[in-house]
Amino acid sequence: MKHISLMMAAILLGAAMVSCGGGDTTTTPESTAAVTGAQTTVETEEVFDPFAGLPEKDYEGYDFHMLIRNNERWIEDMYVEAATGEIVDDAIFERNSRISEQFNVQITYQPSSHDNHETDAVNTILAGDDAYDLIMAHGRAAHTYANQGLLLDWNTELPYVNLDNPWWDQDARSSFSINNQLYVMIGDLSYCSMGAANLMLFNKQLFQDLDLEYPYQLVKDGKWTYETWETMAKGAAADLNGDGTMDKDNDRYGYVTQKWVGPVQAFATSGLRVVEKDDDDIPYISIMSDKTVEVFNRYFDLIESDDAFVDAGELSYSADFINIFEEGRSLFIDMNMHDVETMRDMDTDFGIVPWPKYDESAEYCTNVDAGTNMCIIPMTAGDPERTSIILEAMSAIGYDKVLPAYYEVALQTKASRDNDSAEMLDIIKAARIYDLGSYNYDTSVAFCNEFVNFIDTPSLGRNFTSWYEKNIKAANKSLEKVLKEYLD
């Protein structure tokens, strides 16, 4: 994974936007200068201390061992062997080095047997082996461990993790809790928590050619809505080769997407969730409503038209839809933030905005792909206090150093750093949501993939209500089984 070597002078301003997520923004300490007449006075804020509130400990070279999926995308999120001169790699290496020095530990990892969804540690935990201090798992795999009662509770068993701190994601904290038990969590110790956030790119040159205003101000004014976006997308499609048929290799679309991005985001940005919780923190299946059917029909009207193209590949970063946008043949594309780097060779610049919201009265919502890294702690971890200290420090340094570096890479276009998109990333981060029903497969079964099912299985047709009615009984039965683990 290659990164552009630029150092960040200051991180983004906090977004003054109401959002779907926990409301956390990435802001870091910085220096400010006040000019009075001919004299400049520099006022330096207090230096950020990631170890504040943590005890001084010497763990005598302890091997803090992590299990991570066997793919660079997930490993480099947590471990880099040495400084490389690339700013995100170097930020990760510096973070781990500072923690190693502060607490006299060695941070190491073991790659898992697979690069995606795996549960390698289940048998070692069941055997009582203290093999791993931290597991970075696929979002759904993490909940597979949780549903078997194999993990420590972040609320009660990790004493030095302070989930009220801004480096822990508040929507994940709220969403993943069941009966006030929290076994899966994420925060700024993982830049992938931002990398898996869905966002939208627009082709700046096509906007100019079509005499459209960049949507930045619409976003800031709260007027970046589905209707506005849809109108722009429909007006941009064109049969460029004049053969009377739209095809992905020659023609221009208003919007291109991938089945694991757009259909999921269309559901989430409308303020819908597969699973919600009652006042007692008990989940129930909430996917079905009149609004869900309305959003479903409206989105599929668009993606089944000649105005859009959907890549049905199995990976959210499949090539077809990315190639179309990169070749300048789509006005919009949505993707995970991590995949923005694939656009570096575009001949024209692009801008970043959040997915549009349902209407002006709604909030911006950003789905976080369930395939991202999630943090879980085996119940066999030998020293939960030590683990909690390391995790808190990791997340604090991630907030202060790693996330700003990651933002800088994402904002770098072919020409220059896109400062207009900087504020957009703050809005996107604050609007992130983690739908329990999407992450915890056993709480929703067929419903966990929301609208994706209707791309994978054309035989379903377009009858969302009928599909729901066929699957709700099995889903509720599965949810009841999950709840026994949390309620007994």
C-alpha cells in the first residue's frame, strides 16, 4: 500500500453539522497565532499526552500479541515493521514504538488463516489458552465470537479503557451493546474504521462540462439530498458511442457503484437500521417500514436504469465500477474511503462528499462496511488491566497522529490537497453508523445484507415486502437464540 509523502500541518476543523453517528470528529492539538499590530504572539496549546490517566507500568518486555486477518489492508492498520517514509506507515510505526517504550512491551502479530471472515481463535479460547491479547476481526466474525460468550466485556472488564474519550466511536458503543454488555468495539486505534466508511466522489471536470456547481456548499447548508443528487446523476448519462445501448466499456453514467457499497448505503443514509434496540437495550428487527419500501423502490429505479451501473463482484473494490469513474465516464461513484487511493491516476480531479441524506430534515449518515477491523478481547487474555492500558494508549495516539495522517493521504488529489473536501471528511466521520443487524449476522440472518440480496438473487424480483414476510420468522428465531447468551 503506497501513500503520498506529505506532512500534515493541522487537522480539520470540527464540522458544525448534526449527524447520524456518534458525533465524534477528528480534531487535534495545534498552534495558533494572534497578530496585534506589528507584533505576532504565538500561543501554543497544551501538548497532547496520550498516556494521561494511565498508570506507569513496566511489563518487562511482554509480547503483546495480536491476531490479524492475513491481508496487508488489515495488518498495516495495526502493525508496520519499520518506518518507510510513507506517512501512514510511519504514524503506525511511531504509535507502536511509543507504546513499546512507555510500557516496555513488544507489539507483535500473527496472521490468521484467511484474509477475510475467519474465527481462528475460537478453539484456542475454548481450550483456555492465553494465545492473544487482541484480535482484529472481520466485523461479522467478531460478533460470532461474542455470541458464543468468548470475549471480555468492554464496559466492565477493561478498567483503563475510557469509552467516553473522543477516540472511541460512540455509535459503535451504542449499537453493539446488548443488554448493556459490549463485547465488540472500535476506535481510532484502527484507521480502517474510517477507511471502511462509505463516501461519494464526483468528477470535477464533468461538473464543469455540465455547468453544475460543486456540491460542497449544498452539504454544508444541509441541502445535499437524495433528490438533488438523483437529478444530477440522471442528467449526466450519455450514449457516447451512439450505438443506442448503454455499456460499461464505452458510455457515460451518472452514477456507478458496487453491490457491497451503494445498496447498503442507500438503506443506511435514509436513517434506516436492520436492528434497533428498545429502552432496555434489547435488540429487535426494525428493517421493515413504509419508508424502507419507498427507499428500496426509488434506489432500484435508479440503478436499474441506463443512468447507473452496478458492479456485482464479490469485493467492494471490484475493478469495473472504479475503472469507469477513473476513465472520466461517470459523474458520481461511491466507495469505501480506503479505496479512494485507487483514483490517484485519474486525469481529472475529483471531490469528496458524504452520501446524500434522505431529505433536508434528515441527518447525514455514513455506513461503515462490516468487513472492517473490529477489536475483540478473548476471555482468556491473561491480564485485562494490561490489555486495557495498551488499547487506550493505541487509540489515543491514533486520534492524535494516525487519523490526521490518513486524512492527508485521502485528501490528496492529482493536482493538490483538496481543502474543500477536508470539511466533508469531518462530516463523514461524525456521521458514521454501525448497524448491529448488519454486523451481527445472527441477529438478522437474511436481513443483514439489506438491499444486496436483490442484486445477488434476481429471482426475488422487486417485492421487498414479500421477501421480508418469507424471512422474518427465521430471523426472529435466530435473534432469540442470540439473546439467550446475553440474558441468561
